[in-house]
Amino acid sequence: MSLDDVTSRYVQAVVDRLRSLLGDGLRGVYLVGSGSMGGFDPRTSDVDLIAVVNGALSEAQKREVVERLSHTALPCPVRKLELVVYRPEALEGSSASLRWELNLNTGREVGVEASFDPSAEPGHWFVLDLAMAREHARPVFGPPPRLVFGGIHHDRVVRALMGSIQWHRSNDREGIQSVLNACRAWRWVEEGTWSPKPAAAAWARARANDPGVIDAALA
């Protein structure tokens, strides 16, 4: 499913505010995650965006972005907005640093969670998002994704997949996302294909000896 009209207008409003705040310093904004891969569900999905800026942001600029995009200032119509801001040099080449300028999560379920320090966050999420972005990102503003996102080395993606599985094992009490995330990882390892979690679960179900746990997660 592509974005619904309400969410599409919200995404455009986010981009408009970023352009207003950053001007020519904003190189591009890209829709990633389920919204770019056809698995978007307004009942359960997040809005995942990557913004690319031409130079380092000052702390004042970062705080202004957080303030202007917070759920109280611009209500998110789905669970939450996940916005990560990078400089171009952090994304170029298979050994790119992937160090971001700002990581913002905001919505009715989380309020406002903002970080300016990449070392304070588990790195595997960002590796996976950017690996998917090279193939599936949708530009809302800016040049084509393949001119922005470098390829990420296979082994680095595998380590990130392992990190995400371990994180879910420790933090996902219900186990639903653990199963769906594992299905997505399995499909990528087998086929090199990124897909939305429900599609990955359907793929894995056809190959599992006992699909009951996958059926339970989907239900």
C-alpha cells in the first residue's frame, strides 16, 4: 500500500518546514521503510524519512528542526515520524561512516525523542535503513537515491541484521516484531531482496517447517 492522502500531505508539510528552516542547505528528503516499499498501513506503520544536508548543522539548527517537527507543532497522523538527517559524506562509499546529524522520533506514542549523538544509539538500525534506501527510497525532494546513498558492504549488512535480531530478542516482549524482522532478514540473506515485513513473512511462511509462529505474528 502506498501512502494515503493524509499521510502524503503530512510528509510534504515536513519537507516544506525543512526547506523553510534550512534553505539551500537541504539537499534532499527521501521516504524510506514501508512507505517506499509498498507495505504502508496507516494503522501500524511509521513515517520514515531521511534528510540529507549539505553541511554540518549547528546545535541551534538541530533544536529548531526538532521544535518545528515535533508532534505538538506538526501532528503526525500515524504512530510516529522517524527522521534521520545526514551529510552527504556520511553516505558515500561502501565504508561510509553513516554518522548522522540528528535522529528524531515524534508522535502520539513517543512524544519527542531527539538525539544529536550517533554513538548513543544502536548503529544497526541506520545500516539497515540505508541499505534499503539505496534500492527503495522515494525522493520527495532532491536527486535520485542512487546519487545519494552509497552501497553498503554485504558483511556490514549481515552484522546489522544480527544486531537487530539480538535487539528484538532482548526488547520485544510480545515477540511479534522479532518474528517479522527475522523473516525480513532471512529473505535478504537468501535472495538479497528487501521487502516489507508482511511480504517477507509470507515468503518465509512458504519455506518454514512450522509456519505457526509466523501466522501468530501476522495475526
